[in-house]
Amino acid sequence: MTRKRTALWQIDPDSLDVTWLADLPSRGDTCFPALADEGGGRYTIYNYTSPLAGWDPPWFAGQFGPTHIHAIDLTFI
């Protein structure tokens, strides 16, 4: 019944240490992101979420409302 977020994490391939980088815009019923490699260190992340404006429902409550798919452009430099 807690609030959830979709987040971006970094995994060190040698030590397998995991570092949180950022929460993506998300609230309510959220997650199952997809990543498209655009080349040159550029990626598009697609994520579904409850509406970003207004009430911030817990995950379970968000399942009973509308969801939206958002595309986020990300560049690693």
C-alpha cells in the first residue's frame, strides 16, 4: 500500500555495487519501463504511470485509475 516510483540505477560490472541515480517521473500504478538505444549514448525510456499531476496514490489505488505512457530522452556523457 506504499507509494512506488520507477528509478534509474547504475550497476558497477566489476563490484556489482548498485547506485541509485534518479527517480523517473512516476506515481501510483507505475513501472515496467522499456529502454530504446538511440546510439551515441542516447536512450529513450518508456514508462507507464498514473497521471503525474494531482493526487499521488499508493500503487494499489493507482491500478483503478487511468495510466499514461511517457517517453523520457536520456543522454550519458
